[in-house]
Amino acid sequence: MNKQPIRGAESGGIAEDQVADYLLAHPEFFERHAGVLTRLKLPHHQRGTAAISLVERQVLVLREKHAALEKKLHELIDNGRANEAIVDRVHRLTRRLLRATDVPGLLAALEASLLEDFGASRWTMLLTGSVPANLAAAGHPHLRIVPRARAAARSATRSAITSLARRLGPWARRS
């Protein structure tokens, strides 16, 4: 708060922060002195030099806060709806994967869900390490098996990802 003396008051008068502290400590002051409140004018920052009453100023401030809160609420609701849609898609993917009884069924379920639920027509699953024979023999077009050798695994994974990125273009592209 400001410790400057109030303009127009005699020197040795009360400071602005004392007035503010008193009004905050005695909110009923304006109820007892309603005439003071109606005569009180504040500079209007939006209208230049025109003056407005304290109540009008408070209403403007509250409207601005209300508008900001409404905007934030709508953003939160939109985010919640988007998150709910993602949860639904992941849930459908999980149900499809759990219903699969074999490797080809698992890959078909994954492909269907990625295409239908996520709009991903292009995807690749990279497998490293020891791969079961039935998975290696699946021969699925989206399945890549990378050898396990430690030093070679990192290099092969990087080159597979780089090659895939070059072929597919932007990762976020939807078909």
C-alpha cells in the first residue's frame, strides 16, 4: 500500500494505507455512510478521464474475473472431453488385444484399432531380443524384428526408426 498522505488533506493527516486498513477492517462503514459511497468516484481506466462509482468499478472487475473464469472452465471442459475420448479409444484397443487368441489375431486387432480408433494407417512395431518363432513367422507388414546384439541393437533400432521416419514423413500425419 501507499504511505503517501491523502491529496487535499492537511500535512500530518492520515496516510492512504491507514484509510485502506480501516475500510478493510470495517466493511460495514459504507452501510452506515451510504451517501459517501454514492458520491465516491474513481478514475475509469477503460474510458480515459471519466469517473465511475466504486460499485461500478467493482462490477467491472468482477465481470473481467468472471469472463476469465468462464474461459478457463470451458478450456478445462474441452480438455476433459478430449481426455475422455482418448480413454475410450485406449479402452477399445485393450479390449481388442485381450480378445486375441493368437499372434496373427493380436496383430490384426492392433492394426484395426490403430486404424479405426486412432486414424493411424501407417505404423511399425519394432521387436528386439529373442522373439518367439510363431511371432517371427507371422510375416506381418507392420512388424520389424531387430537383432539382439547389444551394440548392433542400438544401431539397428536407430537406423530402422530413421528409415521409417524418412518413408512416412511427419509422425503426426493422419490418413
